[in-house]
Amino acid sequence: MKIKRILAATGILFFLIGGVGCDKKNESEFQIQNGLVLNYGEPALDGCGWVIQINKVDYSPVNLDANFQKDSLKVAVEYQILKSTFNCGWRDHGYQQIKIVSIK
């Protein structure tokens, strides 16, 4: 009986430790990709503002420098995907937001 309790406690302990060790981070690691800056229209007029298209996926940058706000501009961008989304105009769902670390 005592051995069963010890084994059960050990199993629970391993389960709890494993769960803590595998905890996901709040936001992803930095990534570097080629992308395309696109202007999806003024948000005040139901547009979606500036987006960066990376691997055919559109992202809403939270900090796109004005020097890079040029439609169809090809860039190399180091970024971090955030948990937040930017909802705009007529879309059913928002664009995943990214934080730009560096852009060329």
C-alpha cells in the first residue's frame, strides 16, 4: 500500500515537473525572413494600414519605421511574432502582429 502511494506521488511529481518544463513562451523567438511591405489602405477609412507579407502570410507590424512605409518594398526583416492581432475594417479576423527587431 505504501509503495503504491510512493509510485503515485512520484508519477504526479514527474507530470508536474514535465508540464512546467514544457511551458510555451508568451511570444515566439526572433525570426529573419525576406518580406514585402504592402499598404492595405488607411485604417480610418476601413483599410488595414501597413502590413508585411512573409511567405504569403500578412502580418501587422507594431513598429514599422516611416522610412520603410513604401508599397511593394522588398525587405529583409528580423521580427518576433506577438500573440496580439490587429483587427481592421471589413475583415472577419485580424492580422497577427509582429515586432520588428531590424529591417533592411
